[in-house]
Amino acid sequence: MNKKEKIRITFEFGVSVTCEISFDENPKTAEALIRALPFESRAEFWGKEIYFAVPFQVDPEKAKAIVDYGDVAYWPEGPALCLFFGPTLSSPSSNIIKPYSPVNVIGKILENPKILEKVDEGEKLRVEKI
């Protein structure tokens, strides 16, 4: 299928990231996200993961317990969207990125994910399609 969409997540104090959302692995999750746009939320942290509440809910699809640097994923337990830019509080080592519980990976951050280190907890954010 190989369908992709781009979204932008803009944080209150100037940081902005573009993400490519893929419909290949978890199409129900990707579709629910795109349908829900635009929306606003607030940034929360779990180690080097930013997560934020989303206005939709889907079940786990091909949920993963370990993710890659720069992944964008949906956390069914939240429900929340997660941006991974390093080890989380549940990571067993600095080179393994382990979410709190399995997530549906739906995309990648296109910029260097390290920019997310400049975001503050509680910052408002807006998610929109571009």
C-alpha cells in the first residue's frame, strides 16, 4: 500500500517537528490520527519520550515493546501519541528505547529528534496535517 501523510507538531515555545505517518504497519491507527486532526494537547514526559493525549482511541494493532529512535507511536493505554528521542524510564540500557507498555508505531520524526530536548513538560502543542 505504502500510503503516507505528513503532520506537524508545533510546541508552544517554538519547537516544531514534521513527522511522516505511514499506513503500512498499523493502518487503523494512522487513519484514526489523520481523521482527528487538527487537535491540541499538552506535552508530558517519560524519560526521553514526549507523550500527549489524543482525541481518538484504537486497539493495539501490531504493538511493539521496543521502538526506534525517532519513532512516532500511539499508546493505546493513554490514549496518547508518543515521540521517542532516547531511552525512557523503562529502558534497560541507554541504547534500548522501551515504552511503558507496547505501542502502535505509525511514523518517523523527519528532523533530528534531539530537538525535542528543548520542549518543557506541560507545554501546549498543536498537531495538524501539512
